[in-house]
Amino acid sequence: MENSLDYNSKKEGSNIKKNLDYKDRIILSLLVKDSSISLVDISKVLGISVTATKKRLAKLKDRGIIKQSTIKVNFDKLGYGVLAFIKMAIEPQMREHVITELKKIKNVIELYEVSGEYDIMAKVVVKNVSELRDTLLTTLTKIGGINKTSTMIIMKEHSCNLEKLFGEEEHE
């Protein structure tokens, strides 16, 4: 899943109300809650036709506002009992190499370039702490270009209410 924020690009405007009308914000709110919601159900909430809803959805995708629809996996139910973040300090000239190699590791499920003391943060899923140790001491050391790591085991994941980003404004 490629999900990048480009902080060097021109901002298209930070005011969500300017960029999205009320119905577009409702569509986003509904999809954030449940990405498998049907066009029929979205159109009923909006009070418009399925065709009009489909056109709005297509425009949101064309504009890059909706990147993809996805699911949330319960890794614990699949036997992966440990989620962790691994922060990595990288040699600058090795950045692309490290990123390419990290993407090849099956246990790396998310990857971020970050600012601060570390350059990259990976979210990993493993069966147990022993497998996490092997990932750190064996898999990552083979990559080269990683100067330092810091690992944080995720004790509990909490979901946030993303639809609040789209506002609760009244009809316009």
C-alpha cells in the first residue's frame, strides 16, 4: 500500500470546506467508517441517485482524495501476536536502498519517512518477541545502511474517529 504525503508539493488549500462540498464530505465520512458500504446505501444517505453518487466517488478518486478502499486486518487472529514500530537512522546515501529492501520484508506492513532523530519508521507484525528479535538482529542487519534502530512494541491499538476531519457543518 503506497500512501505518501509530499510536504514539498504545493498545498491545494488547507480548508476542507473549500475543497469539498457537503455531500463529498458525507461520502468520505461514510467510507472512513466502512469502506465496503454500497453505492446504493451512500446514495440513500445523500438523497441522490446511484449514478450521481458514482460520479462524485469517481471525481474524489480522480482528484486523488480517495487513494484506495481497504480493510483492517486483525493480525492477532492470524497468529501475529506482536505489532511494533521500528525507528531507523539511515545513512543518507542509502535511503532508497534501505526503503527498497524494507519493502521486500513480509513482516513490514507500513513504512514511513519521518523527521527528527530517525529517518524511517516501519510498522512490523510478527508472531512473538523472539521473531521480532530475529527481524532486528538478522533481517535488518543484512540490509546495510541502517546506523541505529529503536523499537517500540505496540501494547494496544486504538481507532480514532477520522470522520471528524470532514466536519459536521450543516448543508450549504
